Amino acid sequence: MSEALVAAVVTGILLGGLYAVIALGLNLIFGIIRVINFAHGSIMIILMYLGFFLWYLLGIDPYVGMLIVVPVAFGFGYGIQHVLIRPMFKREKSYVVEPLGVLLLMAGFDLVISNSALWAFQARVWYVYGSAFMGSVSLGFLHLTKQRLIVVLVAVLLTAGVYWLLNHTSLGNRIRAVGQNREAAAICGINVHHIYALTFGLGCAVTAVGGCAALPFMPITPFAGMGLALRAFVVVILGGLGSVRGALLAGIIIGVVETVGAHFTNSSIAAIIVFAIFLIIIVSRPKGLLGTIEV
Amino acid sequence: MKQNRGIEALGERLRTRQIPLGWVIIAVVLILLIIVPFAWKDNSYYVHIVITIFIWGYMATAWGLVGQSGQLSFGHAAFMGIGAYTTGILYSQFGVTPWLGVFVAIGLATLGGVIIGIPTLRLRGVYFALATFAFGFIILMIVKNATYIGPVYIGGGAFLTLPRAGQAPAVFQFESKTPYYFMALAMLAGIVYLSHWFNRSRMGFYWTAIRGDQDAAESLGIDAAKYRLRAFLISCALTGLGGAFFMQYFRFFSPQKVLDVSQSIQIALIGIVGGWQSVFGPMIGGFIIVPVAELLRLNLGAFPAMSPIIYGIILMLFILFMPNGVNEPFMRGLNWLERKYWRPSQNANNENNEKVGRQ
């Protein structure tokens, strides 16, 4: 392998870490509540704006700002599920697991918040400079930005944390139970709508961690979230609905495919390849690489 | 005097209320719409708005056919774009008249539907919506970034325009808006009739059954994937035709105009406001949303972010509080009018009969 190709693979892994975090948040929402959170990218961008302005106005480093942004994200997510989506679930017939209406509802919500961001913050590109962990690490011919390495580290830690939460805690048991069978979980005395809202909040919080960790090197614009969220959908489908480890694996695969594809062709063809993978997976193996949920 | 007798017979049927009120209203509206371009002869702007209403009503009705079979397509702009680009490029680069080019457009749109439809229609629920969305995105990316596909120049995201030919019916270009108006009206009336006809056909009943409960429908021997695919392909072909007309009318096309995600959302918005999964709903949605969009464009032109915000709010409100769209109250009102004023006597008879029957 040539040096450039190795560099492309490594860059892909670093990029994949970011995709994995966003996809992990989406996976909680999509995999458990079965809501196509069309507004995922916009929600992340709104939270990143919050992190940005904490830095811009108060001088709080984005890594410290997480302590404020993440709880806000949790509350925001809880509120969205509780206020907007719950009425939809209550109205639908009990056996409809994936109400199509919610997809449209979230598409409408996405229009509202992304354009509100455009209205409030203009189409300007905002970016943070001079936060902690500047500089890069050199490994032979490879030069790795520390801040991007941190995102990968965050992705691995968050994946481990969410995996532990889902598999080894009582709350995790309840969340998985609701994800597997809403009716049966309700019969067992689980407050389904509370768990749903908690899961949505958790998903937003995880995404906010990723967003804040990416803030030091990623400029923000009102519509930057859509492209990331679309890739996150690809990652979730590739990794498997509801599969936490699958999201990490698939995130890195997609990141590598995209950078290596861009290395040989150009970035738009790479994006087309990524979406072609999405279509192929949806058609040939809808439960994904590590998925367990049958569709 | 056979004609006179026909008119007399019609009058007689009207007097005796043998014709349902719905048909009478449709006839009156059609006559009014036929008068519109002559009444607004000097005001081509209004005529243009009505044509836009027809085009979007047409698109939404075509989109609604997928909804009738219980699926949600979230990438319909792709098929509209395929139609627009095909006829536009065939005419401007190869000199093929749109009258022929439209058949190629319909063929390619259907081909796109086959590519996306055959593998995905066995999947349930949201996967089809996601797959159509991804397909729309891929087509958008290709057209936005490629300058040439083989020998064909597609502009790489630039605006392409159609060479003007003046008054030339042979290549579907006219000086005045009136021919476009009647063409669009005919297309809208045609597609709504077609949708109504499908809805009442055997296949339409299958669609309704699949939409209601796929497992129950399949247990009765209905091949859900097959009939869903048919609904989707018919919808793709008709959307391609609509895209071809769209391009001929506006005479320019770009990815933003005919392929963008926002166009898919606009089609879905119109369909949902009118009434997803209904026959007349999407058309009614067009009559509501297009004027609203135009008013927003005129009054809030300085704040380009405002109209998408308002669209988003409208979409959310309808999904939350009126998921069947305005079609439902509309039809209820029609039924009420019919019962109360159009056929009060027959109704009374029916009620008497029912009472007798119960005794």
C-alpha cells in the first residue's frame, strides 16, 4: 500500500469515529423507538451552536462546554419525544411499530429548526479556534490531529458506555424490552412512553457529545447537519438496527470507504458509493452487519 | 333533435337528483376553470399561478397513488427530475420534439421506479421511504456533480435552458399561457379521474386492503409486493410525465428546481395537507398550498428562511391534528350537503325503509 492510501485509510478511521458517535445517538432513537429521526442532523447542529456560543460569548472551551450542552440535549430530546411524538404513538394502531407519520413529522421539524438556525445565525460559517488539544501527533509519515483522535476515543468510550448501559443495568433492560415489544413491555409494568422519552433524550445527549468533540475542528453552518445525519442513517442500517457495536464498526467502515473512495475518484462519487452501499444493505441484508432485529 | 333530447334527459336526471352532488360540483368547478384564462386574459400572472396549482396538484396526485397502496415515497422529485431532464436534453441537444421525448421520459422514470421498486417493495414500513429518499439523493448527487454522462451534457448543477422557438406547437412551445393552461388542466383532470378509477378497480381494493393490514391482505391471497410495485410504477411514470410538462412550461431546469430534497418534501407536503391515501385530497392540497407558497414568496421575499419554517409548521400541524388532511372534512361536508339539501326526500325514504327493515 502506498503511503497516500494508508493516510486515506487512517483519515477514514478518524472520520468514521465522528460518524459512529452521531450514528450511536441515532441508533438509540431509530433502533429502540423506531422513529426515523429526520431532524437528527439539525438537532445536532443546534446543539453545536449552543456549544459554539458558550465558547464565543463566555469563553468556555468546547470540551468543558459539554457539561452544559449534554444535559440541555437530554432535556431537548426528552421534550421532543414527550410533546411531539408521543401523541402520534398513542393515536396509531397498537401493532404499528414504525408510524410513517412520525417520519413526516420529523421532516417538518427539521425544516423548522434548520431554517430557524439559518434565520438566526445567517448562512455564515462559524468555527472555534484555539481550544484545548491543538496540534498533531506524528507517526512516521502520518500526521494525526489530536482533536480528531479524541473524537475516535470518545466514540469508543461512548460505545462501551452505551453497551454497558443497555446490557448491564436495569434501565437498559427496560429500554431493550420496550425496543423489542412495546405491548409486552407495557404489560410488564414498564412506563413505555417515559422510556421512549428517556431513550430519545439519551440519543440526543450522545449526539451532543459527538458534536461538542467535533466542534474544535468542524465549522458549523445551518445545513451542515443533513449530510452528517444521512451518513448516520447509512451507518445505522449497515451496522444493524439497535446494535451498539455495529454502529461503531459501520461508522469506521463508512468513513474509510468515503476517504478511500475520494482518494481514487472524487468526493461526490465517494458519497454516491456510500449511498449505493446503503441501498444494497437495505435490500440484501436489512438487519445489517451485526443486527438482531428482524424486519 | 337528438341533442336536445339528451340535454332534456340530463336536466331531468338533475331535477330528480339522480346525479350525485359531487359530480355536479366537479362539473361546475371545471366550467369555472375553463373560463379562467379568458376572464384573466390580461393578467397572465394569475393564469400562471393557476397553472402552477395544476402542476403541483398533478404531482401530488401521482405521488398519492403510492400512498393509496400504503407506502410513503420520499424521493419523488427524482422521477420528476428524470422526466424534466430527459425531455429537456432530448430537445435542446438532439432536437427531438417533446411530444416524442415525453415517452422516453416516462420510460426512464419507470425504469428508475423498477430499479428502486423491485428490491425494496418486499420491505415494510419505513425502509421503503428511506430507500426512495436515498435514490433521490443519489440522482441529485449525480446530476449536481457530473458535467457529462457519455456524450450528453447535463451541466453539473448549472441552470439549463430550453431554446425558444416562439409559437411552435410541434415542439410544444407557445407564446401565450392559454395552451399550457388547458394542457395542465387536462392533465390534472385526467390524473384525478385515473386515480379515482384505480381506486374503484380491483387493484384499488387490493391497495386499500394492503394499506389497512398487510398480513390480513396476504392471508387472503393478495400479493402485496406485486400490487405495491404496480402502484409505485404507475406513479413513477405519471410523475415523469409531469416533470416533462414542468420543464416545457418553465423552460429551464436545474437540480435545485426539479431534483432537490425540498421538492420531494413539497410534493409530500401538498399530498399530506390534502389527504394522504385519498383520491381527491392531493389535488385539493395543491389548491391550498400553492397559493400559500406564492403569498409567502411575495410577502416574505426578504426572509428566505421564513417560508420553509412555515411549511414545516404546516406539515407538523397537519400530521399531528389532521392526519387525513382536508379531504376528510371536505368529504364529510359534501355528504352532509347531499343529505340535507340535494336529496332530502330520497333520504327520508331510505330512513323509512331502514325503519321498516328493522321492524
